[in-house]
Amino acid sequence: MPSRNILRSDADESFYHVYARGINKSVIFIAPEDKDYFLYLISRHLSIKQVKAKNGYAYPHYRGKIELLSYCLMDNHLHLLFYQKEKGALSSLMQSILTAYTMYHNRKYKRRGPLLESRYKSALIDNDVYLLHVSRYIHLNPRSWKYYRHSSIIHIRKASEPEWLQSNKVLTQHVDRKAYLEFVSDYEEMRDMLAELKYQLADQ
């Protein structure tokens, strides 16, 4: 089972479910382009080639240290599923992304202070069965999950993934992409499992 709520260990070659929510459950992605910008931040740290700013500054590069397997960005919270290959990569990556996004959000919407209710939460997944259901749980967050633009499911359906998304470790647990999509669709049968995952997050 996932370790509850916070990252109690920093292990290499391990899977982590990351969750973060707006302070007081406030909206953190006000416009669709805000979600696009958050995904851009992910891409610039997980791209194959290191990305540089116009002034020549090289953004921290985590390719080869950590892989993003699944994601879903909702208006007031987000879910990310990672495979950490190298210790410390998850913490460094999330700090880079969340700091940059908070600065972007505060500047755009003329606000000050923290954007998230607390430090993001990370659950270590040490069971292949839970890995399967965490991915599905993430993808089922939106009501119209099959066509939700800011979820990795859209790339799985199209069989065309950006280089910064590496869902193979999830998909290889199924015969093919169609089988995975059928697995995600089978909501009613796994309601109890989803309820357990919700408990693991503790505060959703």
C-alpha cells in the first residue's frame, strides 16, 4: 500500500503519487492557459535536451533521474505519478515547478503569498496492484475523463505522447492501450479501491 500522506523515505527506483491543492481549496488554475503553463514547466525540466532561458540560464534538468508516468490538473488541485530513478530528484523537481508556477500565478493575478495549502504530499507506492489503481484514480478525476485536455489520458488515447511524459511503466501492465482504457472505464467494480486511495490522501 502507499505510505500515507507525506514522503517518509526518499528511495531510488520507486514510484510516487504526488498531490497538491490550493490554499483553503482555492482555485490554482484559473484559466486553461494556466494549466498549459504548468505542463510547460514540467516539460522544460523533463525534456530530452536541457532547456535554456533567453538570457542563457540553463533550467535544472531531471531527465534520466525521474519520469512522469501520469498526471491530471484540476482547477484547485493536481495529481502526478512519478517513477524516481535517483534519490532527491522528486523533491528538487517539485520545488522547481511549484516555485516557478506560484511566481507566475501571483504575477498574473496580482496576488501575494503562498498558493498551495501546504507542501505537496507524496505517497510511496510499493505494490504493483496499487500502482495500477493510482494511475486510474488520477485519470478518473474529471467527470468527462476520456476527453479531458489536461490529463495524460488524452495522450494515451491518441497514442502520441510528448517526450516529457513516459507512461510506458503503466501501460506495460496491460496488453495494449485499448486494454488500459477499458481498465480505467471499469469504475464501478473498483469503487472500494478508489475509496481506499482517497483515504490515503486523507484530506480530499
